[in-house]
Amino acid sequence: AQSVTQLGSHVSVSEGALVLLRCNYSSSVPPYLFWYVQYPNQGLQLLLKYTTGATLVKGINGFEAEFKKSETSFHLTKPSAHMSDAAEYFCAVSEDSGYSTLTFGKGTMLLVSP
Amino acid sequence: GAGVSQSPSNKVTEKGKDVELRCDPISGHTALYWYRQRLGQGLEFLIYFQGNSAPDKSGLPSDRFSAERTGESVSTLTIQRTQQEDSAVYLCASSLAPGVSTDTQYFGPGTRLTVL
């Protein structure tokens, strides 16, 4: 069975600072990995995903994530935080089982202060 | 519309009542998923529909939960005899090509269910 662990239910950064949101997964087969963002009162929006190929994945809004198989990690980063980045971020994993049911982490709320 | 839509956006009900939640997927998307998001928790998979295949109901928490989908269009999630622990945001997603590595699930805004 697959699972996702997101370290830290809340992460606080100052505007302009580096954003690092941690995600570790377990999977019995090569995984597909996703980061979604959820703004208040909105649905989830895909930030980026890793399927195959290059392990450094670039997404929308300046975010990127690196798949590290040896560490079973897929941490999300952004060099410089904006106030508009304040939201909840979910890491998810799926296995190539014929369809793409996602297993989600519990989410990390990113707080950005001026 | 361009995205996944869900209705109602909010639903308050009394314990023991039945509720129906609706999802309109993106036109042409063959796959439809329901998830539940409890306060402070990640999303829990509930049920998956793909075309005319039998749905994957492995995530439904009890027999009070059921869902239907007509063809590749609207889906309805029904919760019978609601309990307070059913209070959550219910999210629907659709995708174009499940099983393909480039497939992406697109989520609706959710229905917030509160059981008093």
C-alpha cells in the first residue's frame, strides 16, 4: 500500500524567503508524485507532477520539486515566497495500476508574513 | 463550463437525514473520482468511475454511502442516515485518460457537509 507523509502541518515564512515543504512517500512500485495547492474555499489545483524522466520538475507559480528515489522524497520548493502563496499544499502519490487513484498527505498550511 | 462543478457548495443537515451531492465533470472526461476531506486531514478516496466499467467502491466507509454516474456525465454521491462524523468537504475530480502517465485529476470546489 502507498502512503504519504508531509512533515509539518503549518510552515511559516517571510515574504521573499525560501519555501520548503517536505513530502515523503512509500510505494511498492515506481510512483507518480503530485503537489496540489488549495486556496481558501477553492478546489485543489495541480502545481506539478512527476511521472518519468527528469527528476527535477518545474510547476506553476515558480514552484519546483525534486524526486529523490533513494530518500523516497518529493519536497516542494520556491526560491522566494509571495504573499499570494499562502494556501494549503497537498502531496499525493499514485501507482500505475491502470488508473490514477491518488493517496494524499494530510497537507501543509503555508503562512507568509510581510 | 470549463471546470468541474459541484452542488450544493454548502449543506447543513440533521443527523439521520439523507443527503445527495452532485458533481458535473469536465466534458469528455471519462474518469470521475469522489474524495472526502475531513478537518485537518488529507483527502480520502471514496469511489472511482471509469466509463462503463464497474466502479471501484473500495474507499466507501460504510454501506450508508453510495454513488451513481450516468454514462460519462453527472455523478451523485448519496449519504443515508447521516452521522456527525460524516461532516467533511466532499470533493469530486475528473480526468481524461486514467492510467496514462500524463493524466491529471481536475478538482471541483467541493461541497461542505455539516451534520448537526
